[in-house]
Amino acid sequence: MTSIWWEVRNLYLNAKRVFLLILVAALSGCGKPSSYSSPEIEAASRQLVPQDTDIAAIYSRSCSSCHTVAATGAPLTGDGSAWGPRMGKGMDGMVASVISGFGGMPPFGLCMDCDAQQFEALIQFMATPAEAP
Ligand code: HEC
């Protein structure tokens, strides 16, 4: 006997399939910013950790969630070609960008208790080109 429950189950499975299709379409649709950086640069950015332990803690808590994910549109850690033109503003300009927020970056880069010196160290670290593997 094909019960009503069988029909319901099929409907449910179809709905799940449609949902997955939409998800895949949505994910590939927002791939635009990630075309700025290759998956290799993204993978490399995730290997980098600041030497100073305090700075490393702030980095992993506040900055790395965006600056190692190409889809956020953030310049990736160690990606010299992404940081080069930005650094043209000078360190003070860069720190000012973080404090006031910039484009997709929220004010203070989500580190509300960071001071300018810490931002400087974080920027210095992220903007330093990673050594070629
Ligand atoms: C929620 C995501 C997010 C977080 C968290 C974040 N950033 Fe960013 N950051 C971005 C994005 C996106 C950009 C590029 C914005 C643009 O160019 O429109 C950016 C750009 C920058 C820039 C370049 C600004 C400029 O003037 O070109 C600096 C410097 C920077 N981030 C530093 C930091 C630091 C330091 C932290 C941690 C304290 C941090 N960010 C945390 C998303 C983030």
C-alpha cells in the first residue's frame, strides 16, 4: 500500500534536493570576491600566525575570520599583491581605516579594546608577503 506517508516522504526528499540546489547556486553566485585571490593564497593565509603571542591571540580572535577567507573580500594575510596598493595610504591611514571601519570591515575590525599600536602590528603582520613555498 502506498500510504500518504510515502507521498509526504517523497515530497520532503524533493524539497531537500531543491534546497540543496538553491544553496549551491547561492554559494557559487557569491563567488565574485573570491576570484580576486586564488585558493592557494587563501590556503596559505591560514597557515600564518603572528610571532608575538598577544598579537596572535587578537589576530585569531578578531581578524583571521575575514582576512583568511577570500569570499569576505578582505585582503588575505600574506597576499602581498592585495596589500601593496592599500599600504600606499601609509600605516596611519590603514590604522584609521580599521578604527572607523572600511567597506565590509566593521569598526575596529571587531577588536573593541585594541589600541593603535596593536592594530599596527596586526596590519604589519597581515601585509607582509608570505614567502613563496
Ligand atoms: C568582518 C570581517 C572583517 C574583520 C573581522 C576584519 N576585517 Fe579587515 N577588512 C575586511 C574587508 C572586507 C576589507 C576590505 C574592505 C574594502 O576594501 O572594501 C578589510 C580591509 C582591511 C584593511 C585595509 C583597509 C584599507 O584602507 O584598505 C586593514 C588594514 C584591515 N582590514 C585590518 C584589519 C584588522 C587589523 C583586523 C582585526 C583587528 C580586521 N581587519 C578584521 C574585513 C574584516
